Amino acid sequence: MKTTDHRGIGMTSPRTRLRMVDKLRQEGIRDEAVLAVMADVPRHIFVDEALSHRAYENVALPLGFGQTISQPYIVARMTELVRGGQPLEKVLEIGTGCAYQTCILSRLAKEVYSIERLSSLLDKARQHLRQLRIMNVRLKHGDGHQGIPEAAPFDAILMTAAASHVPPSLLEQLKIGGRLVLPLGTQDQYLYMIERTNEGYTETKLEAVKFVPLLAGTA
């Protein structure tokens, strides 16, 4: 029986991933659990073969359908923020895309729920998760603004597209003590972290970012 080798060679080799992780450390990523997963997950299988030699550069790459795979720093940074140094139980991802961020989360959480509005992208995401034999992810075709209320509450929610405002339904699906990390803005975008407390919500504005917009509906 033929088996697939995900290790890669040359520009897609484990050594190349370790160089990427060294750069992430230099850029300020401190969570060693996140760095270990970034070193282990083969990003090159999530991009078109023609771009695989660029998979471990710290850049966003096109996926088609007007979407991108986020640069490794942003993936690591957002994952580090939602973790907050603590183990994750149930996580919601808004915007599955190619499932690279989904895969990173799956190695750090017991359960991951991910919603994607584009059915064509969701099909690709399913293929990637099957290829890596990831069993703790549940995918849904739907509008990210709505989240997945039937699976709530979540102890972390991570959004991979920029919203003009924080969707109220996502705030409601965040458990007390949980964190929502998302890009906000249209022209100028910034990363925000929202934490739910017994008293309400606290909001922290972080660095400037650039994401595709969060769109309503499905396609």
C-alpha cells in the first residue's frame, strides 16, 4: 500500500521548518508549545504545489477563491494569544480556509470546531485533515458571523478574516474566562483580544495586521 510522506525535502524539509521557528522566536513568539507544533506541521501540503518552495517563508500565500493562508508569524501569534499559556479544551475557528491554522489548533486543543463559508475551500480543508489523520476537528459550512451556537460555549475563538465589528453571537459563545482573538477594521486593521470575565468583556488592541474581509452568507 502506498503511503504519503509529509516530511518534505529541500525547501519543504523539517530543517526548513526549524529555521522558520527560529525566526518566529526572534519575532517574539514565546509559547514553546506553539513553536513545537509550528515545527511539526508540514505547511507545504496546505499550499499549491507550485508555491510549496515558499511554504516556510514568513509571508501570506494565495489559496485561490480570493483567500490566503496567513503568514506563519500571524498563525503563531494568534494561537499564542488564544492559549494564554493554558491548555485548550474546545476551540472555535472562524474561517477554515485551507485548514493550516485549524491543524495547528488541533494539536493544542481537545476539540476544534471550524466554520467556512466557501464550500470549495471546505472540501480542500477536509482533504488536508484526512491526509494528516486529524480526528478532533469538526468542520461546518456556514456564515462565520453566526459561529456554531450548538457547540458553545468555547474557551477560545479565533477568527482568520477581518470583521468591521465584533459579531455579538461570538461574544455570547465565549465562556467566562475565554478569549476571542480577531482582526478588526476595513482600511486599517488591528488584531484584538477580547476576554470574557464575570463582569463582562475586556478588549486589548494589539498590532496592525492585514486579512481578507469576513463576508456574510455562504457560497
